[in-house]
Amino acid sequence: MLTGKQRSYLKGLAHDLDPLVFIGKQEITENVIKEVDNLLDSRELVKVKLQESCLMDAREAANEVAAATRAEYVQAIGRRFVLYRKAKDPEKRQILLPR
């Protein structure tokens, strides 16, 4: 569980990120889950964008993807959301969260 301070820190890091995963009219598929999972392993912080054809709410989609990938929900703004998951391998960790 992220603290408010950690969430704010991650929001700042995510501000300049471009979305790497796009969710379309088929909504959340197994391939979307796999792609987000792989990106979280390599980057720890991922921004996802919902296309106009997707009927889901960003927060609803974020919570569903976060649950499927065991990630933490950071924020949802408009049609974009951000997820975080600490890398399993200590050598691959890029983000050091404040306490």
C-alpha cells in the first residue's frame, strides 16, 4: 500500500511519461494484462491510455488492471491512468520511494 507521500512522488515521475499501453474497444484483454505486466517488470511505473472507443472509466480500468498485475494504483486523470509495481529483482529497481 502506497502512502500519500509515495503516491505524490510517483505522480511527479509519471507526469512526463508517455502512455505505453492503449486500451481500445475490446477493453481489457489478456494481451493488455500481459503487456502491462511486462512493462511493470522492466519499468516499475507505467502510464496507460484509454482510447475513445473504450467505454470503461479510467479508474475502473486502472483498478481492474492493477488487481490482475498485482500493481498499485497511482492516479487516473481523464482517459489515462498510472500503475506502479516494485521490481522483484533488487538490481532492476529504478525507483526509490520516499518513506
